[in-house]
Amino acid sequence: MKILFSSLPAHGHTYPLLPLAIAAKAAGHEITYATWETFHPALAALGFETIKAGGDMTGSFTEVIAGREIKDLTPEEMSGIAMRVFGDILPRAAIADLDAVFERRRFDLVVHEAAAIGAAIAAKRAGIPSVGHGVSKPVALDTMPALKNRLPTLAAEFGVEFDERVGFGVPYLDIYPESLQEPEQFAPNRVPLRPVAFAEPGELPSIATSGEGRLIYLTLGTAFGNPQVLRAAIDGLAATGNRVVVATGPTVEVAALGEPPANVTVLPWVAQAELLPHVDLVVHHGGSGTTLGSAAAGVKQLFIPQGADQFTNAETFTNAGAARQLLGADVTPEALTEAATELLADDGVTKVVATLAEEIAAMPGPEEIAKRLPEWA
């Protein structure tokens, strides 16, 4: 089959789809990936044909914010900005680009991530069967009234239907563990899919595999880097006496964090998927990729959420007894030292984390779901 995958151009929106795309290619399908060109080199390295489509997410936010400082925006203003970008600008760009693609090329199936609304609408308009792919915890549209009101209107404008219960009426691949959701909220088109961590391969730092004490991994992901928060976390985690690996991500310069303590290694990037099996505790922002990757690896987590779906993940895992969280002004070196030390010693959390890892391991994997793709085409 000829399958087109599509996602918004961000690590947290693209990387969750790659294990299935890789499995589908290995099963003999021809894979084309449509997203903004910033991700094309990584996709091409996996052997996928790439198509430029959907718009530049970072550029769209910059345009809408119009020179204002993010720290000066109220939560209501940020919500409005996000709604305009995700619910209007990016979908329209994707529809325009993919309409043109579908006019000249035929695909048997489209796999689009949950936030790639434009790809879903374009597939419907072209009469191409599609499959939705989750990237985070599914939440009821009632919790996002602006989006709830926007989606049916946007869909109708382009001549397709959107149903609140089943979205665009296609199978939905859900990567979030069932035990962390409310069963009554499951959509009838839900298909479980095991979350598999993906990262570009790379050599691990020596501190990851040797040295005294346990290993703590600190990251704020690729979009929410904050040098003040990272520095506070570095100081707090170093005080535990354990080894600490820090990935600053693309938004924070390593030099901006100053000289690290002797038991801390600071790098701009690490091969996270390869690192997680060596880690005893992950301290992070709560992005779904890091959250689910850590859970699948059976690693304890300490959340310091910064935005987007991170607060939902932090609350979900904390309420389940699998993690702890520190919020806002509570993210101090002293609090991080205490929370990390207690988490590492907490046998109760160890048992919950192990049970959750077993649940994730039992979910259908990408290879199994890849075999089912033809039935949805």
C-alpha cells in the first residue's frame, strides 16, 4: 500500500508516529511523510519520502504573538493564541498543501496525528481512508470549549463532518495506558497502541553507564526549555549525590547554565530512547513522549510541568502513585533534592511503576498494528 503519514512539525507531534511508520515500511508499504521541512532530514534518514506541508509551527506562533514576550501573556491570551495556530492557521495550511498533493497522487491510507486537523480534513475531502494517531492523553472536548466549537465549524467549511464522540469517524490509535484513563470516555473507534520511545541514535555519555550512585536524567524537552528552571534542578539533583545527565534541548544553550557540579553532565541532546533503560529517575517537563517513554521503561518520574499537556500528564501519573510533581514557585533546589531522594527510596512507587510498565508492554505494538493497516484502507 501507499501510506501517507502526517503530523505537526514538532518532536512531540512527530516522533510518536515514527515507530508505526517504521513498522509499516518494514512490512512492505510505501511510506510518504507530510510535514514542514524542518523534520525532513530525520524522516529521510528513515527511508521515507517527504512532502513539505502544513506550515511552520514556530513561525506561526511568532507571527501571532507579534513581538510580545510570552512571560507577559495571560493564560487566556496564550490559550487564544494556541487556538488560532492549532485550530485555524496550521489546519488551513495543511489543507491547501495536501489538497494539491491528493489531486495529483493517490494514497491508499492516511495516518495523521491527533492534532493534525488539516491532514484529517484533507483526507476526507479526497475520499482517502484515514487513521488517527494519538500523541498524548485523550481529553474530552468539553475541557477545551473553544476547540469544541471550532472543529465542527472548520470541518463544515471544507465540506466534511466532525463528530464530538468519534472525531472524523476513523480508527483512533490510542497510546495512553487504559489504567490512566476513564473507561467511560473511551471512543468506540479506539484501538490501543503501545507507545514506543523514538530518538535519533547516538552514543551515550560515559556517566550514563558508569560511576557512583543512581542515574537521574533531567530534561525540559524540545520546546519549553527554561535556563532558570534547569539551573535550579541541576543544583537540587546534584545535591542528592547521584549521577545526573542533563539534556538542555534546542532552546537553551549549555553555556547559559554555567559550570555544572562534578556529578552532573550537561549536553545539548542525548539519545533519550537509548538512555532511559539506564535511568533510575527522570525529572522532566511532562511532555507525553518523555512521560510515556519513561513509563514504558519502568522509570520513576518527577514532573516539573511548564505548559501544554504537561500538567495533565503530571497530575495523571501523580494521582496514580507513579510519580510526584512540583509546580511553579515550588520548583526550588531544596524541594527537588527532597523530592528526588524520597522518590528513589519509595518502594510503593517502585511497585506502581513496574505494574504500569507491564501494562504498556502488553499493549499491541507497532508491528502488530502495522499488520492491521490494510483493513482500514
